[in-house]
Amino acid sequence: MSQSGVQVDPECRRAFDKLMSRQLRYIIYKLSDDFKEIVIESTSEGATENYDEFREKLVNAQTKSATGAISKGPRYAVYDFEYKLASGEGSRNKVTFIAWSPDDAGIKSKMVYASSKEALKRSLSGIAVELQANEQDDIEYEQIIKTVSKGTAA
């Protein structure tokens, strides 16, 4: 359980295990509409799904407030980034946790997401890199690969 009292749906861990066995490329998690549980919003349909589709899902994520208003919404995501080494020594994979919290998302949802993140991360063992993203530039593919690879990507 997190500081906010939010629980993690067991299905979140099962999907993560599929990602770790290379059956999925990504998972996007969200808080349920009642802000009591972290659930899966979407996953790739296999291990080859396009990064641009993943990014669009994050950028267009929406959250419903207690009053029923719809606004941009934070999300958690895990993406299995694969990149080739500049040295020519092959390729690497880095399972990356992304905490997406756009600057123009509602304050309450941003606060609940921030205080619930550790509960999800604790249930997902094997994350190599964690990123905090607040604007679209933060989730540009080239920027993330540079960070994930620590500059070793081709």
C-alpha cells in the first residue's frame, strides 16, 4: 500500500512479468476512477509495438476529477527500450519506469500519483531506469534513449 492508501491490482505484476519475458514492449498504468487502485490502462499488443503509439497514449491520457471534469492525466508506464551500442558491440535492453505527470494536469491527480508511485515500483522488480516526465519533450524517443543508454547508444 502506498502513502496515499492506493492498492496495486495484482494484474499489474502479471503484465510486468510478460514484459520482462519480452512478450510486451510497454505497459501504461493509471489510477482507477475512484483513486483507490493502480490498474492497467493499456499494453502493447506484442513486443514490437511502435514507440510513437506509446507516446501518443501518454500525451493524450485523461483523468476524471471527483466533480466529473475531464483533464489531462498523469500515468505510470514501463517501456522496454532496446538500443544498439555505438561501439558496435551489439544491443541492450533497459526496462524503464516513466512517471508521466504533465504540467497542465489537475493538482489533486498529480499529488495522488506522486504519493502512489512507490507502491507500484515496489511491486515491479527489474526496473533499470526511472524517469520523471512533465512535458512532451521529456518523452521524445531520442532524449530517453540518451538517458537510458547513458550516452552509449548509436
